[in-house]
Amino acid sequence: MPAVLRGIKVINNWAGTNYLYIMQISQIIQELERFAPGSYQESYDNAGLLCGEAIWQCSGVVVALDATEAVIEEAVMKGCNLVVAHHPIVFSGLKKITGKNYVEKTLIRAIKNNVAIFAIHTNLDNVMEGVNGKIASLLGLVNQAVLLPKAGMLKKMYCFVPDGHLDAVRDALFAAGGGQIGQYSECSFEAQGRGTFKPGEGTMPFSGTYGVRHNASEIRLELIYPAYLETALVRALKQSHPYEEVAFDLVQLTNEHPRVGSGICGNLPEEMAENDFLELLKSIFKVPVVKHSPLLGRPVKKVALCGGAGSFMVSRALQLKVDAYITADMKYHEYFDANGSLLIADVGHFESEQFTVDLLYDILAKKFPTFAVFKTGVLTNPVNYYI
């Protein structure tokens, strides 16, 4: 198959004639953001489409931890015009693109070869099944929970539905993603009441008469939903509701989202001696050495982790009384923060996030099993060890 057609699916129509189903880059982005919504990224981040156009036809995808010049060249050689990377190659503002550093060189190579770059960074960190969930599963952690849940991610909808139409409206809102609380779905509350309204000129009321105040038996329905789904929920409400003008309220909640936030905490299936635990980390993360705080002479059972730079959550790990905290990019003085209460293990930034490539590949390959998705063969880790 020619490189330009790699990843384009051939389907038979009802008449038996073949035609090409064109995959757009926007469809790849939609699937990735269904897994890790862009609104979940931190305020300092720059996730999203960084280069190229969403309307381009996609000839294939290369997934990587970093979008480097070598990865762009790899995509070109494979006939792919989309690189999906965890780390945004453009993180802070650019005023010039002259090729003076690796960021500018990568962008020039991508633009010249019509290769789009999409970054899925802290939003992928902040979903429970994301970067940290992948690490936790490799460690075999049980009773997993988000280490530092995020607040402000949830909203509540209040709406008022006439008798006989509650099930239709509620089902539509559930289908749009409302009513999820932790591991429970289809959660809602209802209360019976009465509402009044007077149809004005030009209206076509579901009930009542023009110019006359109407008193109707209604049910107040309320449910929680992720804030990023608000447009979909309002659309579902209006499409399923019988009223010409639907009365509803949207309220921002300060509740923490139990499945959105930084890091993961859980328990090892069996407690381990500290040395055995550090040997396990060397094996899983494929590292020759693990930097760590002083050993405490006690077994490890409860573990917290954060892929990438996670020193900002040492205090949270201490608060939860974990035995060990796995992360990367710890500075000298930050090891003192262990305070003789937990074991801090620094496995390296690339090493802690290396499994993100497998995660991204699995997300796309599951949704698009016949599409051309490749794991990068380029080792982008800039840190080396002399043993």
C-alpha cells in the first residue's frame, strides 16, 4: 500500500463497490480527549494540537513520549503525518522559529513535511487510568485511589420536568455522561413540586394557554456531571425535554473529583522489605540505579507514585502515611522532606513515564484496530548513566 494511503480503511458499500474511508486528525484527537479531556490539563500546560490542522486527512500515527526531530523523521519514513506525544514540544511562548534549538528544529521539520504534532500531557497524568494508573498496574497496586484529587472539575444540573417525561429526560442526561459519582453511574435525585408560567405572544406552550398563568405539576431533577461535558448535557436536556423553553440551573461544585487528579496511591499485594522493593523498581523501570532517601528499616506496603516531576506531592504522601513514594526529578534538599517517615524513590523522568507510549498505542489501537498506529522506535531519553 502506498505510504500516502497507509492507515486509510477500505470499506465495501451496499452495492459492492470499494471506497476509501478517510480518517481525519480530528477523529484521533477526539478519541484521545475522550480518554483524557483537554480541560483536565494544568493551567501552566500546553497540551493539544501544536502543529498542523485537525481537518487534515491522517495517513498514520506515531506515538512517543517526546516529539523530537528524530521522531518527526521516523513519522515521515513510515508515511505518517501525525505524532502524538506526551510532552508538548512547545511549552512556553515562541517568538521566532529559526532552528537555533531542538524545539525550533523539530517544528521546522514537522512543518516542512506536513506532520501534525499533538500533545496529551497533564490531562493524561490527571485521569486515573492514565500515566500513573499504568505505572500502578505494573506495580500490581490494589485499592488504587487518586493521590491528590482535583477540585472544580464537577458541576450540578438542576432541571424541572413535567410529569410523565422524567424517564426520557433522565435517560438522555445519563447517556450524555451525567450522573457519574466515582464508580457509581446513573446517580440522580428527584423531588415533586409545582411550577408556574404564563405563555407570551408567539409561544407554542407544551401546556397552558397564551396570556394565562399556568400551574403545572413538575419534578425537580438534579445530577452531577464533569464540567467538560456541559455542552453535551445541555443539548441532551433540550432535545429530550417537552418544553419550548427549558428551565435549568448549572452550578459549579467545590467537590473533589475522585477519579481526576495527580498521582496514584495503593497497596502492594504483599509487604516487601525496602531492599526488595528497590530491586523491584529497578526491574520494572529498567534502570541501573534508583536514587532514594535514607532507608527506614521497615517493610513497604502502602505506596504512592507520580510519573514525571512529582516532588510537589511529598507532603501529600506524608499526609496519607504511605511507606514509599515513587517519582522523579527530586532535588537534593527535597529528600530531607521525607523526614524519616517515608521512603522517596526517584527512578528518573523518562523511566517513570516510558510506559505512556504503550498506553497511547493501546488507546488508539483499540478504537482504530485497522488504522496505522506505531510506537516510536526512537529513544528520546536525554539522560544517560555511566556504570
